[in-house]
Amino acid sequence: ELVVHITGARPNFPKAAPVIRALEARGVSQELVHTGQHYDEAMAKVFFRQLGLPEPDVDLGVGSGSHARQTAAIMTGLEELFLDRDPALVVVYGDVNSTVGAAMVAAKLGIALAHVEAGLRSFDRTMPEEINRVVTDQLADLLFTTSPDALVHLGHEGVPADRVHFVGNPMIDTLLANLDRFDGDQVRGALGLGAEYVVATLHRPGNVDDPADAAELVKAVHAVADQVEIALPLHPRGRARLEAAGLFTHERLRVIDPLGYVEFLGLVRGARAVVTDSGGVQEETTILGVPCLTLRPNTERPVTITHGTNRLVTRPELAAAAAEVLAAGRATTWSVPPLWDGRAGERIADVITAFVGVAVSPWEA
Ligand code: UD1
Ligand code: UDP
């Protein structure tokens, strides 16, 4: 009974790694697909190496494009692959185009579908990720959730509760498993940063795609750099527009290429605070106890606020919020969200093993 995992973009890799490892230990036969949605060394390949992922069995090499073109390329490639392999289960991760593309192909071929990180909702349909989440969850047979609010959202959308499994957060499994490798001083030294610094990541279309938004963003980030040194490993999406808006001109703002997973989390671990619009980074800072200022009007990850160190801020609010956080020092009152304990991959593997074990057709039984 073959299980096929679909990955494609940077945030997929740390979510898939613990699930693949736990299924491997249970002797389940599996294949790993990389759609190639992300393809740069620093956006994809470095994660395979650092996270001990197997080499992908298939790399579809779809690359970049508009939503329709990219999703269509993912679907065309996967349809052919699924027809050839006839998997018992397809596992998709998170909310990227590779996730929803794979979900639609599996559902139409009548192949069972598991969604890891189901039920998160920003209720903001201007985010492509929200559309990907809603569609994928409607199609999934097994929905693995990271926080209790997800079950409520899925219930409202008519997803039967017996499909939903609250398992915790596999991305946090990866973080906890690699904690010993996160050496902030080493990365900081290599970058020539002082002891007090902030890490920033920015790539959300709502912040970087429109020139007026990008200009406001650059102003906000520069106002933080007036207070403290910043290291900004910049996602390729925003690079040209933010550069045109003057991002690179502040001497205390170090704009660098995207970092490997181990280097990035090393830097975050040693930071005074993080400024981000990432989904995953809100969760990672929650566990590392590093104050996180999220430049978004909403979050699909509310436990990072109720339990963690996260706070939503607008671009004009950022400088004042940073000043507050820098004065307050490290977070002291946060708690770990339920089941973010490093065992989510094991729980997911238990459910999948039972599912593929019983999902044999009557002819084979
Ligand atoms: C995608 C996800 C987003 C996620 C982000 C994580 C969707 C709809 N969006 O956004 O949810 O938060 O990944 O990083 O799936 N590019 C490169 N090299 C690469 C990859 C991308 O230069 O290896 C550039 C290309 O110009 C490309 C642009 O980045 O057009 C956007 O890439 P894409 O994968 O379409 O979306 P992301 O913004 O990365
Ligand atoms: N990350 C990384 N290097 C970087 C920036 C991010 O390794 O320079 C990691 C980060 O720790 C997290 C993942 O990439 O595990 C999140 O990806 P991203 O922010 O691109 O996507 P999102 O979570 O917003 O979908």
C-alpha cells in the first residue's frame, strides 16, 4: 500500500520530514514527490540535505508561474504519476499551490487524501493560501490538525468530525529535533552582527507585490533599523520590488539571501525579536520564546497569540511595537500550545498506518 507525499515549497519540507521518518519506522512503503514549485538551492535543496529527507523519487520541475499556470503544471504532472503509481494515500502539507493541486488530482482519481495542517483559517480570501486551505480540506479523507480551533472551523464547513485528527504540529517536531544544531552566535558572527539584533522575513503578496505597500513596508522596517540591527534573509518574491523601494539603503539593515533551515533558526533563536509575515515563523518563535511581530491584518494561527509570543501589527505600528518589545526583553509569559511536543509525526503515522491497513479493496481482502 503505497503512500505518496507531495512537497514543493519551502514550508512543506519541515512538515513532511517527521511524517516520512515515522512511516519509515513503521515499514510503510512511500514515495516523496517534489513538485519544484520552489527550486533555488536556498529555497528547496538545502532543506532536503539539512532535514534528512530522502532524495525525491520524482521532481516535476514545475517552477514559477501565475497561479493557474503553476497549479495546472502541478496537476498535469501529478495526474500522470498517480495513474502510474496507484497510491493508497496521497499526503499533502500546508497551504501552497502544490497542496491544492495534488488534492484536486487525488480526489478526482478517487485516491484517498490526507491533509497535514488542516483547518487553519484566516477568513481572508484575498490570501491565495486561504483558498488552498478551504478547497484542500473539503477534499481530504484524513485531516490532521495542529490546534483545537481547526476542528471548529472544519465543523462549520461541514467536514465530518470523524475525519479530523488533532495530532499537534509536525513543523515543531522538526524544530525540537534540531534544537541542538541552532547556534545563533555562529551565524551572527558570520554575518558580522552585534549581540542585539532582530531577524526579519517578508514575502506575503499583501506586503510586497504592490509598489505602494512595498514603500510603506520599507519605511516601517527602516524605522526598526533606526533602533536595532536587522538581518533580513529575503525571499526571492519581494526582492526586486523592495529593492526598488529603497530597502537596501539602511546601513543597519543586512539584507541577505534566504538562509538554510539550521542557520535561519539559529539566527532566530539568538534574536531579540522577529518581524515577519510568514506562517511557520509565527509558530517557531512561539516555541523558541522569541517575541514575534507579524506584519499582517490577521493570522490563521491564533494559538501563536493566545499561547505564544506573537502579536499582529500594521506597517505604521511596527516601529512603536518594536520599541516596546526591545525594552521589555525576552518573552517570559508564553506557553507551549497543546500537543506541540515533538510527537505529531508519530501520531500522524499511527493514523495513516491504520488507514492504509484497512483501505484494501474487497477483492484483495
Ligand atoms: C509560496 C506559497 C506561500 C508560502 C511561500 C513560502 C502559494 C500560493 N504560495 O509563495 O503560501 O508562504 O511559498 O515561501 O503556493 N522564486 C524564485 N525561486 C524559487 C521560488 C520562487 O526565484 O525557488 C520567485 C519567482 O519569481 C516566483 C516567486 O518567487 O515567481 C513566487 O514563488 P511562488 O512559489 O509562486 O510563491 P511564493 O511567493 O514563494
Ligand atoms: N526559513 C528558512 N530560511 C529562511 C526563511 C525561512 O529556513 O531564510 C524557514 C522557516 O524557519 C520555516 C519555513 O522556512 O520553517 C517557513 O517558510 P516561509 O516563511 O517561506 O513560508 P510560510 O510559513 O509563510 O508559508
